[in-house]
Amino acid sequence: MNNLDLGLLRTLVTVEKTNTFSGAAEVLFKTQSAISQQMQKLEQQMGYPLFQKKGRRLVLTMQGKQLAEYGRRLLAINDEVLRTVGQQQMEGHIRLGATLDVADTILPLMLTYIARQAPRVKLEIQVDRSPSLMVSLEAGDIDLTISTRDDPALNGFVLRTSPTAWVCAADFPYNRRAPLPLILADEPSIFRRLALSALEGTQIKWHINYLAPSLVGIKAAVRAGLGVTVRSVEFLGPDMRVLGEAEGLPPLPFVTYRLLTRKDTISPLTLHIYEMLRAQFEYIDD
């Protein structure tokens, strides 16, 4: 007999609560396409349609509403189990790392979820660049980390994929006829590599106008109008703008954020928190 996927049920319940896929995407911090894919997967598992068109909107079918009702009850039991039966192992310290560019986006949602589901767990946060976080994780100085890196020697899952963009200050006087002034991080940097790889094979002349060891420095240089950088959309602020093909710049790939932990982790608390976050935040794209 097949088992119901609680992660998919949580998405269904959230869709019902928010009345839209976009609303559920915002609450669950997923893309709208990811929500749609999850619901398609749940329909395949159940063997009947959960949604029907009503005008331009998708609404729950009678079976969909019935499943959502069961889903709420199952999730309530699941969450109660995590709060009560697992209380003994849900105490202690978790050291969580995060890259600077998600410190205002992914990280707060994750911290809020941990605080609600495991209120007795004390969190120690380390915000740094991905290379430094990977070193800390492998050395055992942190238990989990959000990173743009991947390593088959580690356990991990995808949190989200984000577009990358050419970014400059809102009032930056971009001149496509002049050499492109780049603002880059020093090595190793995935965004530096993406920028230089995208420029290879083009006719665009460029030079590194500012080199920074941290995201704080890169943000300051962008806001000061010193040039153009490549970052994920999480980097964008109201005082910045995106450049693209209209300005003659090449397209950029997406970047993937993962939650990683060591495969040799034996801490019950770390393993429990990792699986709890996986059930809530894993990006499903199949």
C-alpha cells in the first residue's frame, strides 16, 4: 500500500488556505511552478483530480477538499508528535550556517519554522560565504549549512533555484560601448565564475573595477555606482536595477541553494532537524 506524502499534503492544505498556488508558494517559500508540480504529483498518487477550473482560477474538487480535510488532521498529528514524543531529542544546540545573500530570505523562514516546531532547541547562526561555510561544516564547527555549493560526500537537498542577474545601482550610467566595469568577489566564488563564463565568447570588453572579499563590500560597491556584478535575485534591493539582453549582456544560469549536513552525522538532534526541514522546505522538481 502506498504511503501519503506529508510534504505534498502540507502544500495542498496551504493551497486551500491561501486559495491560490501563488499564495501557497509565498507561504512555503517555493516557486509557483514547484507548487503546481507538487499538486500534479499528488494527483498522480491519488489517482483522481484535485483541482478543476472555475473561470480563470483552479479550485479544489470535492475529492480535493476531502483530501485537504484529512491532510489537516494528519499534519496536526504529525506536528503534535514532533512537539511531544520527540521532545527529549528536540533539545540542545544546533549550529546553522547560511550564505549572506539568503540571510534575509531563506534563513528567517527556516529559523521561524525551527522555533515553532522545536522551541527548546537553541540556535547558533553563522553567516558567511559558501566556501567558508563548507570548511566549517566539514570540520564539524557547524551542523547544517545553506550553501550554493554541492558535494557528493555530504547529505543535502535543494531548497530553491534562483535566477542570477547582472545588477547595478539604480542610477548607474551604463554604457554598452565602454568596457564593462565588474564588481566581483575574490576566489573562490560561484558568482565570479558565472560572470566570467558568461562573458567568454562574447565581444564584450570588461575589466574588474572592484574586488571584494565579502557580500557587504560588493553591495557597497554596487550602491556606490562602481560597476556591475552578478548575483542571485536575493541580492536585489530597491536602490538597484537589473541589466540584461536589452543592454547587450549575455544570459545567466540559475543558481541552486541547498541545505547540507555531513553523512557521518550521528547527532539525533541534527538528523531530526535536517529531516524536519527537508519535509517542509525541499524543492520538488519532478
